[in-house]
Amino acid sequence: MIKAPQPASVLRRGIASQTSVAIAGTLILEALFAFMAGLGDLKVEVIKTIAVALAAGVVYLIALYALEHSAKRRPALWIIVAGAIVFRLTLYSLTPSLSTDIQRYRWDGRVQNAGWNPYALAPDDPRLAYLRDPGWAVMPGPEIPSMYPPLSQLVFRLGARFLPGVIAFKLPFVLADLLVLAILAKWLQSFADGNFRLAIYAWNPLVIIEFAASGHNDALAIAAMVAALAMVKKRPGASAITLTAGSLAKLFPITLLPLALRLSGWPRKLRGWLAFGGAALLTAACVWPYRSALGQFREIFVRYQAIWQNYNPSLYAMLLSFSGHAEIAAGMGEGVVLGLAIWAAARKLEPIRAAFLIIGAILMVAPNTYSWYFTWIVPLLCFFPNPAWLLLSILQFLSYKVLIEYQINGIWHFDPYFQWLTYLPFYALLAGGALLNRGRRQDVTAVAEQGTAEAARETA
């Protein structure tokens, strides 16, 4: 007769299992990120970069599956966190090349330190010629004034003063990314599968590459959003102010502000008005240094929309095809997002679920969805580990195929075939998951009805 395993042996096997997965995942991912760091200019080596990033994505998804199906153990937690930090340090040494946004961040900061308003003058203005450096030649949108919100501008200003060089300039954004990791590590420790959930953000290759390698400022807004969601139930007023700060760094957290204000009691309770007043004061304080250009904001926005639109879109491409007009398609998408935000606030929807639905909707209907925009939803996947969204966060690396043609002939054009490769598996998996869940709910309902009928017969 085969003896059943003793509890102690099961426990030891559980520890070894998840710890082994964490160690193996860390070593393989670090090898891939180290290889990527060795490529140097990721834009020049974009084909290899895409291949390595997709390989890291495969390892990431396999590691998540293994972590999910093994017992939670504290040694694995520390290995996951240590690996996350090492991955970021490995890529931090790279000069950003997949995106040149950081060159615009530095420019805006240098313009401010020279006494100019980044919302008033475009980089190609002759009055700013004396500030030009090699980064000026590759920055995006030199023909229009800055579009980055005021809190980001204040960070750019401080970075340009105290963090010389492009690589050092990434520091605030990598620190914000690590702050998200710390908040999630604390938040998820009460979950039975907390290590698996934490790894969703900690080891996500898109998050690591877009922040540690490319230095995108989206990390500031994500940190504010996650902090706000972590405190919204106990401190809804402080959450509303934190969401305002995030919106002043990158606009997307503003969609959650109505819900936070509603939960704080606004407009019926005093504490709600205090939250509203705090958000307004913070906004005024951040906007005040740039007040001389307030009248130009609308014009800048219109010019931005005219130059950058239809970049790697998802459902927006269908809306555009259906309507025939970019303004109508964009308006339909904005209506969907606004409707969701109002509905979530009116129903006082559970904040994490509201954030997942609203941010997901933004990414589906936005006319521009750069790969780093998809980092917005990754921390929310720690609470809703949806396979379709996890896959999409990896498939976004295919969007960098645009750099191949751009380097050859200077044409910036998203290949429809690669857009299909990116989004079709996502929507297929999303639809399949919905049908599967619907089938499970029907099965549960049928079992419940059968049990009720049997109980009624026994009673009779």
C-alpha cells in the first residue's frame, strides 16, 4: 500500500516548488534582459530587441502559470522582489532609443530652467536655438509646444537641474515604478496567491523595458493611481487628491476621480467638499507657474491631435472605418469612457473593478495606443489576472516593428498585418474567456436549481 504523504513533506515540497520557480524565472529573465542590455541601441537592433522581448514574455507567462499553481511561500516573495529590482537595474544603463520621449522631457526641463514656458514656445522656435543639444534633433514634435501636464513638467524641471544626462534623467520614473512594486507587495501579501499576483507586475517585460530602458513618465501617474486605489476605501478624500496628482502627471487617472469624490461624500458631505477643494488647490498650484500660456492649451491639443492619430489603435480603427471621420470616432470613444466613469461613480462601483474597466476601455477605443500605454493596466491585472490582457501586454512589442521601416525609408506606418497579430489573439482569448465563464455560471445555476427541486421534493 502506498502511504499518503505526511503534511511536513507536502510543506517542504511546496516551498521547494515555488522557490524553485522563482529562482529559475529570475535567472532566465535576467539572462534575457542582460542580453538586451548588451545590444546597446535597441532601435538599431530592433529586430533582436523584439525577439528577446517576446522570449522574455514567454518565460514570464510560463513563470506566472507555475507560480499560480504552487503554494505561496515567503522565500519566493523575496526572490520575486529581488529579481524585479535586478531586471530594472540591468536595463537602466541603456540610453533610451526605442522612444525618444525622454529627450522631450529633458528639453522641457531645460527650457524651464532657462526661464521659458514650455507651453508657450515650440522647441523649433529660434529664440530657443541656444538651448539645442544632440537630443534636440531626435525629440518628438519639435514643431509644437509641450503637451505634458504640469506636474510632469515640474518633475522635468527638477530632473534637468539635478540629473544631468539622459540615463540619470530616468531616475524619477524608475523610482515611481518601484513605488508601485512596493505598494503592491504590501497590498497583496494578504492574498493566498499573493506571490503570483505580485509577479504579474514585478516581472512584466513591458513594464520593465518601458520604464527602466525607455524612461517613460507614465510611471508617475501609475504610482498615483495605485496609491489612490490602495487608500480609497479608508481615505477617499486623500485618494481623490492623489488621483488629481496622477492626472497632473498623465491625464488617464482623471477618469477615476468622479468615483473617488463620490465615495468621499461629494457633493453632499463636508469631507467631500474638502477633498474637492484639495484637488482644486493642488491643480492650481501645479498650473500656476505656466499660467501665461493657459490660453494656448486648446490650440496645442488640436495641433497634437492633427499630428498624432491612428497610432497602433485597437477598436478605434473600427470606429474610424464605421464613421469615416476621425473626430466622430474619437468622440464615440470618449463617450464610452465618460459614460463608464459616470456609471461607476453613480453606482459606487468597487474601485479596483472600476479602474480595470475604465482603463481597459481607454486602451480599446483610444486613437493612439503606444506600447507603453498598456503599462497602465498591468498593476490592475494583479487583481484581475485576465489571460487575454496578460498576453496583450507581451504582444505590444510587435508594435515596434514600425521602427524597422522607419529606419529604412523614414516612413512611420503601422503594418495592418502586425496590428492583427497584436490584437486578434487578444480579442479571441477575451471572447473565449467570456463564453467559458458564461458556461460555468449556467452550470452553477443549473446545479443550484436541481438542488432546490430535490429539496422541494424531499419536503413534499
